[in-house]
Amino acid sequence: MLERLSIERFKSIRSAIVDFGRVNLFIGANGSGKSNVLEAVGLTAAALGRGLGSADLARRGIRLTPSELMKSAHKYFELPKTLELDAEFGNGLRYRCNLTSGLNDSSLRFHSEACTYKGKPQFGRSPRGNKVHGISISGTLEKSRGMWDQIQVAYPFNETIRETIGDFGRYSIYSPQTDFLRGRKSGLVDEPPVGLHGEGLPEAALGLIRQALASRHLVEPGKSIAEFSRRAVELFQLPGWTKRVRVGALDRNLVSPDVDRSSENMVYFIDRYMRDDRNKLSAYDSSEGTLFLLFAA
């Protein structure tokens, strides 16, 4: 798990060190930099993933902006040539990257990278050359593609390193939007079960329901998929009015014909307080909060 991220010269963040826990809550006024902290994490993950191309950043939910504008431009300071991210993980893995760009660059480029595990060098690059396990290697690395992505197959690495980078490299910023959750807008689900804005919620909910039903026979307390599924299904019931969730074909008796649908599947909630012949509500008539809880589940 990522425990600490040092951010230097990234967007509105001139210099900051963020310590993370299992749950992290950012509070601040509009434009105070909350999203920039999330994007700094996303940019670090991209550097450890495929790289810094626009498509790579977009898949992580990072707002696309000219690369030169990703570097801080505070008054009374010289325009920086680079930005830097330094990530520390709980298992002793540490990764630092220094990124640069010019006015004519379409994306950020790596100026340097350095990865250590429990203090021992694993891989890195700089204008002076490239190294793996502290030994210089030949060949040219792509400037906008992460070094890890280019060398991981060719060299041996500790399995913990591979797992940590693999998990963290899949980080994305999800920002669910009501029109997507209700199916009025469609989008691409790059990383199942749901898209970054809530695309594919009916199919994801159906998968969750089937998983919960199929795993009922598993009884290992606290660890089994059954326990996890049960807790996930209960999450959307927190407001108190929902008794069950169902996924089915679009019922025109429950959805206005004026609604433009992008999918034929629909999420339905069963209300515990309404009459049995009127207790089925579509995603259009349910509360936004319940949809967000189902998305989180």
C-alpha cells in the first residue's frame, strides 16, 4: 500500500508530503488542490505503468492538459524545468521519478527514475545512463514510457516488487456521474466491472449479485468471497429504504418513454416501505446516494 507521496512542482502543489492511511479524506474549498493530490498519485501510477501518453493518463481518470501546464507556475518563482514524485510503500519499496517537458512536447518525458527495495537499487535511469540492480545496461529507453514497463520481462525481480508495482500501476481516479449511473450516457469500460464515470453499472451489479449467490456455501468467516460479497451487497442498503437490488430488462411501465436509454438493462431497487405492487423503483426514481453506494459496492 502507498504510505507516503512527496509532490514537488506539480500543478498547484509547489511542495507537499502526503501520508496515507487505509481511508483518506480530503477537505477543502473549490480549487484548493484536492484533485491535484489524486492526480499526482495517478501520474506516479502511470509512470510505473505503461507511461505518460495521453491515452495512458486518460485511462487513469487524469484530466488531460498540455504537459507544460502540469508544472507549477507560482508567482515569484522561476518556471521549473521538472516536476518530481517520490512514492514510499509499506513493504520497503520506493519509487521516484523526475519528469520534464518543453513547450512543443505533446507529453511529459522522463528525466530520471529510481526504484529501490529495502534500500537496494532495483532500476533507474538518468541522463548519465540506465541501470538495473545497480549494473549499467545498454539500449535506448523511450522517453515517455516508464522504465519498468520496458524492462520487467527481461530482468529478474522479487515477486513482492512485481506485485506491488502491478497493483499500484492499475490505480485510477473514479468520478461517478449520475447520468452514467442511470444509463442515460454510455461510455467505455476499460477496466471491468465499471467505467470511471459509472458506465456499465447494471452489468457490474448483476455480477455482484451472482457472485454473492454463488458463494453462499463458502463459510470461512471474515476471509471468504461470501463474506466480502455479503458486505458489498449490504453497502447500498445503508440508507435504510432499500430491501433488494435487481437487474433486468428495461420496463417501460417503470421508466418514462421520454428517457433516452443507452442500454437495455436497468438497475431496480425494491423499497421496503412501499406496497408490494408499487415497490419496484428504477435507477431513475431511486436516490443518487443509493446509486453511488451501489457503485462503491
